[in-house]
Amino acid sequence: MTVGELQAGAIDNRPILVFDSGVGGLSVLAEVRQALPKAPIVYVADNGGFPYGTKTEAEIAARVPALLGRLAERYRPRLIIIACNTASTIALPGVRAALDLPIVGTVPAIKPAAERSTSRVIGVLGTDATVRQPYVDDLSRQFASDCLVLRHGSAALVQLAEASLRGEATPDGAYSDALGGLLDQSGGDRMDTVVLACTHFPLVADRLAAIAPRPLTFVDGASGIARRTATLTRDHSWPDRATPAIAVFTAPIEVSEGLKASLAGFGLSKIERL
Ligand code: DGL
């Protein structure tokens, strides 16, 4: 859409593009839809590159900007949300340099966790790639300097969230193992707050809470991302009625009935292949 058309009052149908390696970004999408109910949405799951958490920095830094470039050409979004901690902590500067669009990234919610923790021991549960980023050191230094910050990367928890969204049964023991990666570290017995630093994890937060040996506060960044997106688009016009949101997969996938139902639960009734 040209500026002229916008000024002439034409309806601005450009979507917000929400991007993740898989279904994790749905935890962010839920908050965005609540904040901006009329926003047209394209949700992209890079199943062709999934999982990101076990890849190298170089692989992620090369893949994400190139793929988002293709997606931006195809869907012409007004704004892109990288609803993935792994991609954001590694590739955000590259994406911003490559695309002339507002880009909202996802960062581990260490600041809000430090604000809430009484025991001053917080855990960061993310992917292996995220928890080893210097970005996490910086956030810890800046916002949680008086806290013990424990970190654990769990590729298994990402798979559990994917399986659970497909409607498959997942065993309690697997969630205990993931949380145990934090609780069993020195100081873990005093941890009272856990940052869900992978967008897949809020989707299974109830399972983590259920197997936790004591009440823990789980914190993620989704509501902050939705607020930031609303601020950046506050002067935008939106279509009058909510348009059907689209789910896009980057590689062939058999969409099971369970996954289809979960996607529909997030308003994604149309499914496409890139
Ligand atoms: N959902 C992603 C994140 O927030 C990554 C999961 C993966 O592909 O390993 O980090």
C-alpha cells in the first residue's frame, strides 16, 4: 500500500507477522491478539529450520534474516515480531540491518523476574543456544546484579511443548527433568522465580507448575511484547473486522487434527506453505 492510498483513507490490511521456529510464538500471539484484536495476523513457524535451540550462532544468524526477508516480500507486513528468544538474542541486529520495518524482538524476562523474586535466586529456563548468550549475562548484570541467576537449556522441553500442542500425551517425569536442571544446581533450593526464556515454555507452564516441588513464579515476556507492538502501531488504522489469521509453515508438514485444533484455538484457521 502506498502512502497516498493510506492518506486517501483506504483500509490498511497489512498484517503483523509473528515468527518462531515452531509453535512457541503462539504464546506471544495470544497476547498480541488480545491487545490488537483487529490486527491481521500471519503466524510463521519455521518448521524447516526447527529446532533453533541446538543450532550454532552462525546458523541462526544466517538463516533468520534471509528467511524474514523472503517472508516480508511475500506478506508485506507492517511490523514483524520475532517471537523466539533464540532467534532474537542471536539474529536481531542482522534482521534490523536487513529489513526496513519495525522489528520487535523477544528477550529473556530477567528484569521482571528480578523485580518479583523475594529469595533473590532466579532461574532462566531457555534453549541451549539462548542460555549461553552474552546477552543473558548483560541482562543479569543490568537488572539482577543482586540475584543468583541460574541457567538451564532444555531442548526436551521444546519438543514437549510441540507434542502437547499436537494433542499428544506428555509424561510428568519429562517436565520434572527440565525443571530439575535448575532446581538441582547449587542454590536451586532457594529459587522462587523462573524466567521462561523460550516462547515454547509458557505453553506448558501449567505442567511445570504442577510438578514443581514448591510454588514457583513463572515469568515470560509475552505481555511486554504485545504492549510494545501496540505502542509502535498506535497511529495505525486497522480493518474494521478481525480478518482470519494465517499460519504459514516453511517446510512440508502433516498438520494433525490435534495441531489443527490448537492452531484454531489461537485464531489460526487458514494454513499455508511458504
Ligand atoms: N521458541 C524458541 C525460543 O523462544 C526456540 C525453540 C527451538 O526452536 O529450539 O527460543
